[in-house]
Amino acid sequence: MREAGVALTFDDTYIDEWYQQIPLLDSFNAKVTFYISSYHKITEEQKAELHALQNHGHEIAFHSTHHKDFVKYADEHGLQTLFKEEVDADLKLMQADGFFPVTFAYPYGSHNEVIDHFLLQQFKSVRALNGTSDYAKSLTENSNNRILYGLDIDHSSHHPLSLILDMIHSAEQGNNCLVLVGHHIDRKDLQMQVPLERLREILETVANAHMKFYTASEISQ
């Protein structure tokens, strides 16, 4: 039986902020999954930072080309166009630069069973958002997952730190994996950010409980 743990994930293209946290993440031996959107817009410096994150054991995953609502886009343009424009376009650019994403996160968490099935032919797992009060939906098995539901840890989520820490302890007690999702890190001028002290508390709680930090691909095998 695999050990209890946390899959800490971050979305979008806040690469400079994530890169700055490498020393903190290293200090807890934390492995994080970074789901990248709009890869075609990032700079050469940011590509180098992504490579540095990857070299520190973090997973570089995929979050779409233009960050569109996948359900609306599929309804308007069809699945084949969705895949061509929102998946294949930037995925090829990432692969050419030495990144080979095997897991995916939905922009805005927007998905349905048809799109899930379609994307799971390409990716090991897809991650949506747990937008419900059933926080246990973000607790999952430690392997063989296909659909993950991340619990939002941004300040804008209004999820108190106590709730997040309680869910970490629930994962520990149930020998499960808790999936968490954030965006910016340490941006006091924004709501959609994980305050640095909150991130540190999460890392310390997982480490003190002797739990494992999983990447998305690790719990999708």
C-alpha cells in the first residue's frame, strides 16, 4: 500500500513566482505539479526557469493553449477543433523544448464526460476543480487515478488554512492523497494567490506527518 500524501498543483504561467520558491520547496523535499497554459507566450528566460523546476523533480504538465472554457469551446467548435487548437498547438511547442506533459488540468475546471474521455486518450489524468462543499472529493487514491478534483488553496477561495490542514490530516488517516490547487504565490496585491505563510504551513504539516509529496503523474500510474 502506497503512503498517504499530498499532490500540490499550480496553474497558468506564473513561472517567475514559482521559480523563486525552489529553495523553499527543496527544503521540504516537496514535488509539485505545474500545469502550464499559453506556453507560446512565455519567454526564453521562463523556459529556462521551467527546466530548472523540472530538474528539481517537479512535474511540468499541461493546461491548454489559450485557457478557454473547454465545454463551451467544444459546443461551439467540436472536439476535433478543441484538441487541435487548445491541446495540440502548444503541446507540440513544449515537446520541442524538452517538456513532455502527461497530465492535464482544465481551465476553470470546466469539463464533462465526453471531453474527459477524449483527453484521457492523450493524458494519464485530467484535473478539474472541487467547487463543492464536499471537500472529501479532493481525497483520492494514491495510484491509478484518471480524474482528479483539486481543492483551491488560493486566498480567493475563502478556504481557511484550518480546513486545508484538516484535509491533510484526513488524507493521513485514510492513507489517501489530497489534491490541492493554487495559482500565484506570495502576491499580496492579488486575491488569486497562495500567501507564502500558507504555503509554508502546508509544506510543514505534510512533512511533520511524514507524508509524501506526489506529482499528478505519480498518482495517475
